[in-house]
Amino acid sequence: MQRSEARIDLAAIRANVETLRAATPADVLAVVKADGYGHGLVPAARAALAGGATWLGTAFAEEALALRQAGITAPILSWLATPGENLTAAVAADIDLSAAAVWGLAEIVVAAQTAGRTARVHLKVDTGLARGGATPADWPELVTAAAEAAAEGTVQIIGIWSHFTYADTPHHPTNTHQIDAFRAALEIAKDLGVVPHLRHLANSAATLTLPDAHFDLVRPGIAVYGLSPTPPARPPGLVPAMTLASHLALTKRVAAGTGVSYGHQYHTDRGATLALVPLGYADGVPRSATNTAEVWLAGRRRRIAGRVCMDQFMLDVGTDPVQAGDEVVLFGPGHDGEPTAQEWADALDTISYEIVTRVGARVPRSYSGSTPVTRGNAP
């Protein structure tokens, strides 16, 4: 028996991608950054490809290289680098890279020259998020530099892309403004002689709610793992793929008025059984879950009692007959009454993305719904 584990349903990931694929005529890039949103980089990637994704996306080049080392040959886009990073290995491994500034493009060119092969590049334009991407003022200079590099044979311009600000609020007017700004950036690029193979803007929320933003490729992230990009409702057909579970390490009877855990932020109001769960903030259970979040134990929900510690937290189970070794589920799909990651997020005033991605490496992942090794071919 595992002390604790994050159970990953690969069949759910596969089915979620099938649902997303059915929602668009565009190709699907499944985002598997941050260790597949905590679900496991390589298993999640293989399940997504089996579900119909034709691309994979990572934030950092080392994540993409880990996919290559695992034998995955599908197209991969990696989009975040800082000055001076060695991108040669990424170019040599046929990983697509993003350029959002002239200096970034120049570093990709150097990597291509060092690797002795043409780098595949996606140019990113800022359409209103004010995060990554070239501003409208800087966009013509970036496109011109990329066109010159393409003419020299050091890069191939595969895509032009951007990212939404308010896609999780489908009717927000900023969405329309960003689509218009993206189209304008594409026209500028066309006037400068650059017509990319792929245009992509849509994240999970836009994939499900903004068909005008689909273009040639969509980039779902959190929806791949069955969580809603537009809470509170979960879109039909999506099933959460992670269940976080543990087993009680200790139970004890205490008197009424007993203070529980650091700072005694919880006191029993009667004689009660306390149950210790061996997971804490070092494993990704937020400290803010103190006296707030609920878990599932012995057929009912129970609120965390007292402060969440580094390795453990407590439950007050009253007079219910629980014992060491009993399973406790922090969150899962919700099919059996257990809380969901979205409910944890709502209770803690955050988003489900944070709940699943912060589950630490100390928690083993186990997998069901196994997916065979899947390979794809770059266009």
C-alpha cells in the first residue's frame, strides 16, 4: 500500500483530447509543461497524442528534450527562454522555438548555426496580454529579422502566435480586440513577406468557446487534464484525470476543547477522534487549506482541522470508526462524492491549475488506462 499517491487516469487524458479534437477543425497542440500539469510529462504526452493531438507544447526547452529522449517524435513547441540559454540541443532535436524579440531570434540563429541545421521558429506577437510577445511597435522589426534569417536558411518560420487575456470570460470584449489585433499582425507579416504554416491563438477556454480564434492550431492546456478553463461549470466530455489520495497514519481519541496542530487554530467541541493524514505543504497541500478544504474519508466529506503542516494535517472525525490505514481522498473526479480540484480551488480562492501542478515530487504517480508509445511526424 502506498502511503500517498496521485493516481493518473491516462484514459481520461486521452478522452479529453478526443473531446477537444472534436470541437475544432484545427490541429491540437496539447500543452504538457510543468510535468504535464503535475500528471507526468511523458505519460501525459503519450496519452494526449493517442487522443488525437498532433503537437505538444512546453514552456522550457529541457521539457521538450525530455520528450525527445523518451522517444516521442511529434512536433513540439517550446516557448520560453532567457538570454544566454544554450538552445543548440533543442534545434538539433527538431524542437520548434518561439521568438518574441530580435535578440531571441538572434540566439536561435546562433543555435541553428552551431547545430548545423535550420531552426523551426514561431514568432510571438503581444495582442493585449502584455506578457510575452513583441509589441505592435516592435512587431515589424521582428518579422523583418525573421524573414532575413529565413532567406539565409538559418530558420524556417513555422508559425505566428499569441495568447489570450480573457478567454476564460468568453464574452469579454477584449477577446474580440485580441483576435482583431492578431489578424492585423498577420497582415503586417504578410506585407513583409512572411506567411506562416500555422497561426495559433486559442488556449483551452478559447478552444471550447471561441471558434473564431481557432485558426490552424489550438493549444489546450488545463482542459487536457479534464479541468475547466471556465469554472464553475466543467464542459461536457471532460473528466479530471488526477486523484490525490493518502492513508491515515494515526488515529487517537481526545477530549473536548483539545487544541489541534500548530497555533491551536482548531479546537474540538466534544470528545472526538483525530485522524492524521501524511501529506502537507511540502507535497503541495496549500497551507491556506487550514480549517477550509475538505477531503473524503469513510463515506463522507471532512474539513481539515487545524493548521496544515509540512508533512501532515489532521481531521476531526467525531465518533466515526476510522483507523490507521484507511484511505482518504483529497480530490478526484467527484464521481463518488469526493471533492474535486476545482472545489479545492474555490475554497482556497485560486485556480485548479495551481491545485494539480503543485502536487510535489514526493508524491508518487501511479497510472491506469495505459497508453502505448505514440509517435508523430512533423509537418
